[in-house]
Amino acid sequence: MRVLLTGGTGFIGSRLKTRLASAGHEVQVVSRDASGDVTWAPDAIREAVRVHDAVIHLAGESLFARRWSAHQKNRLRASRIDTTRLLAEAVADTKPRVFITASAIGYYGTSTDRRFVAGDGPGDDFLARLCVDWEAARQPAIDAGVRTATVRIGVVQGPGGGALQKMLLPFRLGLGGPVGHGRQWVSWIHLEDLLAMLAWLLENEHTHAEYNGTAPNPVSNRELSNTLGRVLRRPAIVPLPGFVLRIVLGEVANLVRDGQHVTPGRALAQGFSFRFSEIEPALRDVLDAR
Ligand SMILES: NC(=O)c1ccc[n+]([C@@H]2O[C@H](COP(=O)([O-])OP(=O)(O)OC[C@H]3O[C@@H](n4cnc5c(N)ncnc54)[C@H](OP(=O)(O)O)[C@@H]3O)[C@@H](O)[C@H]2O)c1
């Protein structure tokens, strides 16, 4: 298939591009950078969507790039919502075979007690509202009858990026440990499984709507940190108080301090299978691959 990919220079997208190309797809990347194949100019997007069979939209300002000032919140929102709307309108006009978009498990809000599956409603914090509006921006494509599938991505565990990359240094120095009380859920996914899920959505005509991009077995933050300590053969006993994180990072600290238990029942029921369902083999694989 001819695939138009946004976010193709990022942590997930750059690996997806390689994977799709090696499966025989032809991939063009939309980027703000001159090195991309297509710019975000509306005319360029419309023309590019017209000549592709599939659009995969992963672009978005990094949630961890800087503190969430009012200005930064606008960037986080616009980089996802405005771009999704632009693509969805182009998709509605020219009708490629499929439109695949990213969202995040922040859609559900945070909870230590509740268990979330794909049919559940949204939370009401900043990130949840962002995800609701991000997903709503797909609507022109859905209304036009184009197969549209969205992955609410969990905490991606992969080499060279994501949350794990940020945890490695303190753990290697023996300064790792749980964040706050450590009971908050971490709904993680191995990068290879996320790439496989995106390829599965691309290639399977029966898939559409929202899927949780999380492994079947979320872990507590304490279990994640104990497991990482074991894999790295380092102690994982130095807790990081939630209030310290909040002082250092501001509101973005909530992403680490609070969590949500999210499972991928819909993808499993429709035939997707995970290579990594348990955290320890996943972390061992990622750290071996470095
Ligand atoms: N990694 C995770 O654990 C995780 C978890 C949940 C959800 N997600 C979502 O999955 C998507 C991809 O994640 P990732 O980890 O690969 O992100 P990433 O490494 O930060 O890459 C995101 C890409 O988005 C583009 N971008 C950044 N800021 C932008 C802006 N202001 N306007 C337009 N484009 C912008 C960049 O492409 P150019 O520089 O080429 O323009 C960049 O390559 C994101 O939407 C993210 O929110 C990721």
C-alpha cells in the first residue's frame, strides 16, 4: 500500500516507517522538517492524501517537551487536533482505504481502582479532554465512510526513547524506585507490539473504531520499578515522592504520579495477538536490543 505517515521522524513513527517499508509498503512522511517528503501546507496535505491508500497520523508535540504552561497546552492540543482535522477533511474528500490515528490512554483519566476497556467513557482532566477532542477531529473521515481506526497508546517500552529512556539513568546509578506510593497503574506496551498493532489495523479490513494499545497485563508502578531493578541488577528502593516530581515537572508530573489500568480486550477479541504480555520479558527484550 502507499502509506502517508505523520510523526514518521519520532520514536514510534521512525520504527513504523522501517517496519512498513520492509513489509513492502511505500511510505511517505509528513514533517515540519524540510527532510520530510510532504509539508503540512493544507494544499500539500490534500494532494498527498489523494495519492495514498492509507493515512497514519502519529504527529503531536511531545507531552514531556516542557512544563505545561497555558501556551504549551495550546501547542499540545493544536499539534494533535488541528492536524487531525486537516487530515480528516482531506480523507473525507479523497477517500483513501483507511485512516489510522493515535490517541492516548490518558483518554480515560486516572484511577487506582477502576479498570478501563475500549468502550468506556472519558475522564475529565486536561489530557482526557485533549484526547476526546483529538478523537472528535477524525469525524469528517468517519462521516465520509472511510474506515477509521484509532490506537489509544499506553506507555511504550522500546529502545532509545519513551518513558523507559528517562528511567534508565537513575536506575543505573542505583537511585531508581517507585514514584509516590507506587500503587498507580502503568499500562505499558512493547514497541514491537504497538508497531504490529498499527500494521494489523492497516491490513485488516474488519478493524475500525478505537483500540487500546496496551499489553494485556498492566503493572503497578512499584512492580515496574522492581522489575526494572531486577533486569538491570540494580536496587530499586529509592522512592521518588510525588510532590518532588510535581515541583520539578509541574502538571506533566501527573502522567507519572497517577495512572490507569487499561486492557486491550477489543484487539484480542478481533484476532490481534501480543508477543509480549508480561513486563519482565518485555523489558529484558528492550534492554537486550540496546
Ligand atoms: N511514546 C509513548 O509512550 C506514547 C504514549 C501515548 C501516546 N503517544 C502518542 O503517539 C504519538 C507518537 O509518539 P512518539 O513517542 O513517537 O512521539 P515523538 O517521538 O515525540 O514524535 C512525535 C512526532 O510528532 C511531530 N511533532 C512534534 N511536535 C509537533 C508539532 N508541534 N506540530 C506537528 N508535529 C509535531 C514530530 O515530527 P516532525 O518533527 O517531523 O514534524 C515528531 O517526530 C504522539 O501523538 C504521542 O502523543 C505516545
